[in-house]
Amino acid sequence: MLAPDIGRMHLVKLYVTGNRRTAISAFQMYEIHTTRQGTQIHPGETLNLDYSVTHVLPLKRELNLQVGLVGYEQWQLTDKTGPDVTAVQSSAHYRINAPWFRIKFGVAGAKGERRR
């Protein structure tokens, strides 16, 4: 049986314009890890952040184009510990930075799509 991890999550979505075409959203999660059975390694705690700034452009008829910047960040905040973990391994915290562009075509009226 694996040891459970726990975390705290928050989601925020703001529409910047009155027609709801431009949106800013963020999802943050803080992970508290437990000691792994079998290895007795305790991974460092992590902070995750998913984010986006998007805009919907209405095209011909019922077709929408959503464009924007989206991304993912993750930071290890505390040391990894365990019986076979060296001091160098323990203090080596990782960081992930993954921004990219989003382009999505959608049909207004389809699930999750609106004509704006």
C-alpha cells in the first residue's frame, strides 16, 4: 500500500472583459508528501501552478478561435530525505517552467463553447 499524499488546492478564474471573451485563470496546489513505504524516502514538498490568459475570437457563423498563453510551474520547496539520500541529493530542489501558446477552434453551442 502506498502512503497517501495530501495537498491544498485553489482555483481562480477572472473574466477581464464584459463579454467574457478574455479570461485569466490560475490553479494552485501545494503538495505535502509522506514517506514512501519500502524505500523510506520522503520526497520534498512541492508547489504547483497552472495558469492561462486567453481570448476568444468569434469567426464565421458558429466557429470560435481561442488563443492565449498557458503554462505550468512546479517548485520543490523542501529537501528530500531518507536513509540512502545524500546531502547533495537532499538539497537539490527541482523547478519546472513550461509556458506555451494555446490555439483552439470550437463550435459555439458545443459543450463548453459559447458564442460571444
